Amino acid sequence: MKMEAKYFILIFCVMSAIPPLFAYEYCILQHGEAYGDSKLPRNDDGSSPEVHIQGSDLFPFWDEFHGSFWVNTNGLISFHGSVSQYTPEPFPLDPPDSLGDLVAPYWADADIRVDGRGDVFYRQITDQNDEVMSRVNDIIRDNVDGFHNFCATWILVATWDHVPYYNAYDYYYYDITNTFQCLLVTDGRYSFAIFNNENILWTTGTASGGDSYGLGGTPAYVGYTGGDAASSYNHPSSGTDDIVNVDMLSTLPGKPCRYIHRLENKAILSHLMCGPNDFFHGPCKLKLDPGCDCRVYRFFCSQDTDDRPYYEKAAELCQTFYDGLAILDTEQKVASIVGEIHAFNLSSESCIPLEGFWIGLDDTKVEGHFVWSSDVVRKGLCPGSYSDWGENEPNDNDRRDASGQDCGQIWFDPNGPVYGQWDDEYCDYRAKGFICETRVPHCDYHAYGINANNIRSMNSRP
């Protein structure tokens, strides 16, 4: 139980803190009520209410997909309930699932009971035109190998702004504060936590053994946990006095105040063995490189005319027997798939008399905002990401259907300019072929070309 210190002080002179030699304000992104943030009420050991994730995505965190979160005063984001624990401990916790999944940009005993003495803000971003969305996409693309086309669909910006340590106000040390920020980022498939630090001056509240300057005792922990050792990380300085320098210790080029962590599920983060002929991506640079996320593609020739609604039925079959309709989100993937279609003459009328293969691309949720989707992924297209739309596409033609064209295909129009490119099509007007994809457990073999076993007619079993 916390014991509040009470002192009677007759005269006390407070001097402004000397600005640090290196200021890292450029790591902290825009925040505050002027930007539409919600703000935690004055509290000690409190949290936000449960906040449901906006948009159609869930947040992938190791072996779970989360639909809500809590922002906690003591420097944590939690996913299974609010957390009032003020003294930090290493990850994984003991017992490991005692507090559920946690992301800890700076877990220590903060105190925002006094007006004007620290605030905790948070907001969600789904707008592709938002400045922070663009900046975060650039941060991922510039700093994470293999993600040069990354396009976020959801971001949480949580900011602890000049928060003091517990009982700092009793000592009148109002200038000893910490400012740090956590960005949770996902495109529906991959997920990241970005820790931004501005000026870290304390490590410990007095209830955790800290002294009057917020140092000593049980210092802060920085990291995350998904419930076990394999899904947990502690910054090397966590639990030591040196964690006060976390704003200067990152090895990220030019940004000693910023840290980037990947958080998506264990299946994607498994140690994959990569050979020299990996499909689409070539040799893998890292075992966690998305190039190791190897996939096999199955091609289905034209659906039966009564197998309606056409796009929905194709997606349902792919999700039942595979991972979903094909997500062809890179130039290499499109070129390889189209090349194989040509090699096996699958663009002929004998396979697709109505000139196209359904792929996992649609704007059925929000008109004009196309997303890649399967049973486990919803991944949006954003400005600057790869696209392969045919000439004058997408055009949302409504001549045949007043609702327009909302479902994506690889189109092979023998009489027009679009041949082997993306096109928007009526979801239930023409029967099509379709392409399914499935993730394979390793990529140390070349098993991705088309052969007799992965070309299927609609009437054959997958």
C-alpha cells in the first residue's frame, strides 16, 4: 500500500531545470487536446476506460488479435484490463499471464493528481491523409528492413507529457518529469510498437523505494510481454539506474530517443529457414524479414454461373481451405503470378472465359478505400504504396450495378488496354477464376511454381 509523504515546509525556492545538452523533441509526434486527443483524468495509478479499436482491423500481438486496449497512468498499454500496479517488474511477469499482454514504453510510478503537473493523452488514427499516419509510415519504411512499402491502417498515439513521479509534488520538484510516447501501429498483418522519448529525468516513485529526486529503489522497466519468455522483451537498462538514459541509448541511426519493436504473432515471427530461391523475394536478409513469409498460390478456373455471390463465394472457399484470396501487394508478386498465368495459358477462355481472376482486394467497407483482405488480414492501400491498376482503373463503373465495382481482379481483357493488371469489377455480375494463397511453414525449397497439383477447376476439391 502506498504511504503518502507529508511535510511542512516554511520556505522553499524552486529553480527551473537546466535544459538538457541534447533535446530530442523531434522524436515526440504531435499530441494533445488540440489534435483531438482524449486525456486521462487527474489520478494516481489510474487508466483510461476500455477503448475499442476503430476501423476494421484488430491489433496483432503475438498469438492474439486485440480489439481494445487501456492506456495506464504508470506507463503501460494493456489489452486485458486496466493495470494499477505501480512498482514494475521484469518481463515475463510472475505468473506470466497475471496482467495479460502489455506494452511498456516506461513502466514506473507516475502521479498526475495535481492540476498542471503532467498529462496522459491518447488518440487513434485511421485517416490515410493524417500527417502522423504519413510520418509513421516513413519511420517504418526507413528503419525496418524489408518494409519499404509498409502502409499502416491503424495507429494509437499515447503520450505521457511531463509526468512527475509519485510524491514529487510533496518535495516541490515539479521540474523532474518524464515525457515519452508509444505508437502502436498495424497494417492488419504486421504490427509495431514505436517508443519515442523526449527528456527522461526520473526512474522511481517513492512508494517503489525512490528517493526525493525520483531515483533509486526499483527503477522503470521498458519493453513488452505477450505472456511468456519467447514473446517478452526487456530493454537492457530496465530495472537499473541507467534506464534514466533511455532517451539517449537507441541505436536507431540519428534517433537515439526512438525504439521500434515488431509485435505480430508467433507464426510470422517463427525462425524460418530461407534458401537462395525463395519465391518473389530472393535471399532473406533476416530470419524475421517479411520475405520469409512464404506462400503457395492455388489457381481456380471459372466459377459456375450459379455459384453466387461470386466474389463472396470465392473468398469463402479460399478462407475455408487456405489463408484467403491472394494478396498481390508487390511488383514481384504480380509479375510472378502473371508470368505463370501466361506460361500455363490460364488467361485463355478455356480457364477464364470472363477474363479475370478474383484477388483479395476490395473497397466494400469504404468506397474508394481499397484494402487487401483475407481471414487474418486487412491491409489498406495508402499514398505511396505499390499499386498496379490498369489504365483508367479503378473507375467504379455502375452501368451494370448501381452499387458500382467494389471487388478486385487480375484482368486479362483481350480487347482492351488492361492485361494482367488490377481492375475493380462488379462483385456479383460475372463468374470469374480466382487465386487462393496459403502460408507455408518454411521457405527452404522452391515449391511455388504452377503444376498439376495447384491448378484447380471450380468443381474439384481444394
